[in-house]
Amino acid sequence: MRLVVNGDPCEVPDGLTVSGLLRHLSIEGLVAVEVDRDVVPRAAREDHALRDGAQVEIVHFVGGG
């Protein structure tokens, strides 16, 4: 399946959910995820299936001062 992740084309296994994509990309920690311009709440990530061609934005929260 082909996705666009943070503006870059990405080939991933078929049938991934948002949580599966984060595991596939080895992304951990506090992140926000948007799929096709809709924010996916953390509680819905395990059930939110991705479709071929989806536009995914993943934002990492960074602290500092």
C-alpha cells in the first residue's frame, strides 16, 4: 500500500491501522496523527484503518525552553 507520510511517498504493508503504521515506522512517544486532514484521536488509532493513497501527517511534540 502506498501512503504519503509527512509529504514523502511511503510503501507499507497492506491493512495497517494508524497504530500499526506508527509501529512500522518505529515511532514512539507523544505524537499527533492526522489522516487526510482529520486528526485521529489516540483512542481510535488501533481501529483506524489506512487506505491506499492516504495522506498522513505525524507530528512529534518537543519540549524545551
